[in-house]
Amino acid sequence: VEKVRKLTTEYLERVLTNSRPYSAQGKVADYIPELSKANPQALGITIATCDGQVIAVGECDTKFTLQSISKVISLIRALEDCGEEAVFQKVGMEPTGDPFNSIIRLEALNHHKPLNPMINAGAIAVASMIKGKNVEERFQGILSLLKTMTGNPKLTMNEEVYQSEKKTGDRNRSLAYFMKSTGIIETDVEEALDLYFRFNSINVQCSDLAKIGCFFANQGKLSNKQEELVSADHIGIAKTIMLTSGMYNASGEFAIHVGFPAKSGVSGGILASVPGQMGIGVIGPAIDEKGNSVAGVHVLKTLSKDLFLNMFRT
Ligand code: GLN
């Protein structure tokens, strides 16, 4: 029987060292200049446990944008604003084997509903449902939810990334306009897109992701407080969809090898949550062809195996 390794800084340093070489198998996203500036060799890990311990190693102070990780937060915001039934009238719950920005199923399947909220089409549809009198107010709603989850009042948007996302977002525009034509988007399309681009461009670091993961692990409570700040049901839905679709079209493999909910973004960040135990934030900007941090996935696989974190194997 393998010995249970204890979660210590020394142990986490070893995981980091062993995972670093995997960065060479990936490439930094380069669809916008801002992202291509990231250091492909950087690797940082922060773990925040439910009993209040925080362990951080490597380049964990690296700042990066949320990108697709924002899809989980906007889903929760929309669930809080509109309720489960209304949200899933416009977006499905099913995983997809297609790339995150794919357009093909939008016309072919499911009454034109995007398959799930973790692909671009689904996230733009979700953004169109978030309540507020204008884009700014709706954006501030998300930002304040993030500030609550992370306990970090200083979160801001990266203006350069936002401008580039906006300028190069042709595929996202076409997804959005198609959804407007089929009635999935009922509000202003440009506003939904603007919000989506802004959500993608929020600056974070590993500790923020670890805190969000911990908030999820606590079913919508801060570890030091017992008050439920977000509906536990909505957190549960978000974690389930993270498990089935959070790692794009590699979610099935990730569920087998890692076995707890996670969401990745093309900036190389991964937010992970081990129910009842901890939140994990990883940054490793070199991503594979599906959009997941190669070294980051290796870190999570190792942690899952060593610390027996796989929900289905313990
Ligand atoms: N912002 C990018 C897009 O919408 C990338 C999203 C992601 O992380 N996959 O295409």
C-alpha cells in the first residue's frame, strides 16, 4: 500500500519540480499579443485548504487573465440572477467533444442551444442573461462576486487584454449573432459580447483561484465564516459542469485521471476544487492543442494520486 503523502511546502515543491519539464510539450496562446508575452516555463501552485492553510510554490505571483475560467463565475452569477430553470432553457448541460470555440453543433443540435456553459457559445449565452441596467453594472456584479469568493478586494480588469479580445473576437461574434438569430440570445448581442470579453480579461493570480476553489469546496461559504453567500445548489451545479466540461474536450480523460472539478483557461490557469477539502490554483502558460496547461494538468494528476483526492477512487 502506498504511503499517504502529507501536504507540505516541501512536498508541493517536489510536485512543481517534477511537473516543470511538461511545459515543453505545450505552447503559449498567441491569438492576441498580450497572451503571447507570458513565460512558457512559468509554473506556480497555490493550495488553500478548508481548514485555513495556504501553501504556495513556484511562480505563484504571476498575474494572468481568467479567460475561460470566468465561465464558471458567470454561470453562477446567472443562476443567482435568473434561477436554474431559466438558465438551462438557453444552454444545455451536456459535454461536447468539440473545441471550445466550435460553431458546428449550434445549428445541428438541441434546438440550437449551446451544449453547455463552459464552451464559448454557452458562456456568451449565459452572459446575455446576467441582470443589470447596463454592461458596467453587470460587469461590476461579476467582479464583486469574485471579490467575495477570493477575499481579494483589489481585482481589476486587464485593459490591454480586453481591447485585444474585442478586436480579435470574430469567432465569438459569429457565435453570438447566430444565437441571436435563433432566439437563444434575447438581449443586446454586442452587450453580451462586451461582458464576455470583460469577464475573460479579469486579472488574477494562483491564490485567487485557490480561494475560489475553496469557496466551492465549502459549498458557497468562506472557510472562516459559516454564512452561505452563494446558494449551495448553484455551486453544486457549477462543480458538476466543471467535472463534465471544465477541461474542454479533454474533460473525460481529466475526470478519470484527476477526478475532481476543475476549469481551465487559455492563459494557462486552472481552478480546481476538492469537495470538503481544498481549492487549488495553478498557472502554467504553455497549453496543449485543446487549451489546457500541460504542466498544470500534470500537477493536478500528481496531487490527485499522491493525496488520494480522486472523488471516485476514495
Ligand atoms: N478569450 C478566448 C476566447 O473567447 C479564450 C477563452 C478560453 O480560455 N478558451 O476565444
